[in-house]
Amino acid sequence: MVRPDDYQPALTWRSHVWRLALMLVLSAIAFGDQNHAQYLWSHARWQFVADIVLGAVSLVVVWWRRSHPVAVNTFVNLASSVSTLSLGPAALALVSLSTRRRWVEIIPQLLLGLAMTVVTQQFFASPRPEPQALQYITAVIATAAMVAWGMYIGSRRELLAQLRARTVLAESERDSEVARARTVERTRIAREMHDIVAHRISAISMHAGALAYRTDLSADDMRETAQTIRDTANRALTELREVLGVLRDDPGDADPERPQSGAFDIDALVADGVRDGMRIVYTCSLPLAEVPEPLLRTLYRSLQEALTNARKHAPGVLVSVLIKGARGSGVDLLVDNPLPLTAPAGVPASGLGLVGLSERVALAGGRYSATLGDDKRFVLHVWLPWTA
């Protein structure tokens, strides 16, 4: 539950100025109404002085209406029984108290205010032509209007505070979802690479065992085997560094998946999409057989996510896939498709798949962008460095 103190906004100097001006106007109207001040000066000078003194004190005390709402209202209510100059501060204090929307605080002050009205009319009021009953009715209506106005302001402030709190909570949950998506993507990358590194190390062990136990190898065979061990070790170290980079944040416990080496066939991925009913125009000027496996793996996963995104959010449209690049300049993946005329029903637009894709590309040292052009075409661009 939101407490009243949680949704009371800080007042600016402009807010203070217009409240002070309104108080002074109300007090001046009440003090000078129908020669009230002149009557007091002529017939009850002590009350004239008390009116001014209590009014001045009330103008000072009302500044603490937020920190001590009940105490301030009690004081200005008591003062207003003698001092008409205190009516302005009393009105402001009652409206401020009503913004808290606590009847346990408001009702006692209403009863006290009405009681002070009776005291004023019986002992301290100057002669007035209108009937006393009309004065009581006017006081009740004015008090009810101030309470209603304060309740409305408090309700509006509370609603705005709740909306702000919900916005902050939604942003926090969105950030948590994005963080979880990044963690899941890192975990998946680590799983894919786990057994690849293990495969490299087992190959090193096998070739080293051959050198240790075979005595019939020629010098050329031994040199070739040693070179194979060296190349395999270098690749294993490179992939191990990638794993460590991926795991720089804790991805959580995960069981290793089955070996993935050699499973990243981009041509087959496009063919599977066509077989599933997608309309794909595929162009690849890159010799995929020469692409290093870590780069091919990232390229495969990037295209896989791009096609999944197009299938979910733009089913039936023509998807253009372009892969180009060369050693030394890197690899570009461009996936381009128009937006559908109507959004597909039942498809949640979480965007977390693209978050995972951007994380994967960043870990590979590449760049990622997803843009919507003026022609209503969605273009996904991934650039990856060519690393051995």
C-alpha cells in the first residue's frame, strides 16, 4: 500500500508563491468583509490585535502542514475561532490534510472546525445582516468543498505515484529478462564449444600417443604428426579462450551437450527454411568451406536466429539473405524482409532472441544492428571478423 508521504511531490518556489498569495487573499477578504476590521477596532480592540497576531502566527505555522499535518490543522482551527486572518492558512492546511486521504485524520479536524465556527458565531463574530443559519450553511459547504478538492488532489497524486512505480517495476523486469536472455545465450555458446575443445584435446592425445609408441615412423612422418599436434593445440587454445570469454559472467550450471563440431551447415539451414514454407532468396559469395569453425558457428547461429525472427514476425513474406566477405575484411550477413500488412496473431514480441544474437555477436568481436527503414523493411546486419 502506498503511504501518503510517498506520493506528496516536492513543492517548487512557484508552488509556494501561489499558495501564499491565495492564503493572503482569503485572509484579507475575511478580515475586511463588511467592515469587520473597523468594527473590531472600534468595539473590541483586543480582538483586533489578537486577530492580527494569530493570523501572522498561522501564516508561519502553516509551512509545517506536511511534516505535522494534524498539529498544524489543530492550531489554525483554534486560531480561526478568534482570528479571521487565520482562515486562509486554515483553508490551505485542511486541503493539504485531505490530500492524505485519511479519514481518521480528517474527521476530527472537521468536527473541530465546525465547533470553532459555532464558537466564533456565538462569541467573536461582528454583526452581519444575513441570518446565522445561512452563515453555518456557508461554512459547511466551504469546508466540504475544501475536503473534496484535497481528496481529488491526493487521489491524482497517488495514481501518478502508482504509475511511476509500475513503470520502474516494468523496466526492472525488462532488464532482468534481457540479462537472463544474455545468460542463456552465453550458456548455449559454452555448451556448443565444450565438446569441440574436448575433441581437440583428445586428438592431441591420440597423435602424441602415436609418437610415443610407434617406432616405425620416418622423420617426415614424425614432423607431420608434430605439426598436426601443434595446429590442433593452437585451435584448442583459441577455442578455450573463447569459452573463457563467454563465461566471464557466471552462466549457471549446465550439462554439456553432445558434440557440435561440423554441424553448422548454412546451406542446409536455408534449405530447411524453404522446406518449412519460407520464401527465401539466398546469395552467398563466401567460400564456406574456408571459413574457420568458430566464425562459421557464429554465422550459422546468427542466420538461424534471423530466420526464426522472420518466420515468427513476418510469415509468408519474401526474405532476402546475403552472405559475403573475405579473409582480412570479415564476413557480412544481411537479412532483409518487408513487414507484414497485419501483425501475426498470438506472437509475443519479446525481442529477447535478438538480444541473445547481439550478445553472441559481441562475444565474437563483431557488430550487430537491426533497423526498420522508411520503406517498412526490417534489415538485420551482422559483421564478424575473420579469425583463424
